[in-house]
Amino acid sequence: MDVYAERMEVPDELKNIDFKGGYYAVITAIDHNGSFYEGTMTSRDEYLKAYGLEFDQIRWQLGHILTGCPLVKEIFGSGQMDYWMPIKEVRIG
């Protein structure tokens, strides 16, 4: 299976990556702000528990730092960080 559209010109050195997909909880926090991070993660944990979800430890967590936007830096005083955490339904038994 090819993930690229037929009309795209993809260099030969780019390989397809076998990536195990699924659901991710995505949270945005202020980059380099420990107290804000802790509060954000507490909120995340409460959300997961409320909806019967848990982390999926067999998949990678991902992150993305959003530092290129001057407006974000002006408002928050720093960049933002997106945290992508794999989740799954809690299975009992």
C-alpha cells in the first residue's frame, strides 16, 4: 500500500514508515512552564478516567513545539507544546 497520492513526486530516499495508529489524547501546554504542565496533565488524567480510557504503553508518545508564531509568544511569553499520548479503552478482566 502506498500512502502518497499518485500525483505527488516523492524522492526515492523517503521511505514509508510502518506506524501503528489509533486514538491519541492531544494536549497543548505552555512550553517550559512546569506548573502549567502539571495542571494540564492532571486535567488529562481526569479526562481519561471519566471516559474509561488509559494510556496505550505499546505505542509512541509524540510532541510538537509550536515556537514559530510570534503571536503565541506575545500572548504566553513562550512557545506552546503539543503532547500526543496514545490512549485506549480500559479493559477489565
